[in-house]
Amino acid sequence: MNTAALYHEVVFSTSRSSGPGGQNVNKVNTKVTLKFDVAGSAVLSDEEKQVIAEKLATRITTEGILVLVSQDKRSQLENKEAVKQKFAKLIAKAFEKKKARKATKPSKASVKERIETKKRHAEKKKWRRGADE
């Protein structure tokens, strides 16, 4: 998925941040919020919209808008870049195919060791039973 095409549909807004910056925090709007309307996207197909809606359900509002925030950096520009990277990673991860698990068998040595351990444990219990009676 090409995220560059999606940036035309992204809306950025700024507000005062609670991050680092001392008095700068009180004066400058450094917090950047990225909003992407998944449901109303013209770039994404219906299948792609559905995949994003399922995989990123916790980050999407009831109106179908994906909301991401960055306020870690001191400057608005750095926060904008950070939120863009976060967006690109999320979209890429949403379309990643999950690797199929390969079934494996335990090794002969591990099976033998497990059985030996069980036998030793049973033997110990057997000796204890004999001592109590």
C-alpha cells in the first residue's frame, strides 16, 4: 500500500502539547493530530477499508476516522513527521500478511527426558506412600 497517496486525504491539526518544552509548551501549538477518514477515502478500495477497519478498530472513531497524535517532540514540524511515520507504519502493519505457523513435533530426546522425569516423580511418590502406611 502506497501511503503517499493517502496523505492527500489526511487532515492535520495542532494544539498545545503536554510534552517537554518548559514555557514553550504554554505558548506554542506543538501537538499534532492526524485524522484520516477511512470510510470516506477515495484512494482505498472497499476491501482495503474493511481490512483497516478490522485491524485498527481500537484507533478508529465511531464515524470511521483514524486518529493519531504526536506530542513527544519540542517542535510542531518534528511532531508532524513523527505522526506521519506512525501513520505509515500502522497502515503497512494493517496490510501485512500473518505468517502461517508450522506445526512441529517434540524431539525424541525431549520426549525421552519428559518420560524419565515422570518416572522419577512417580517413584518418589511411591516411596512416600510406603513410608506413610
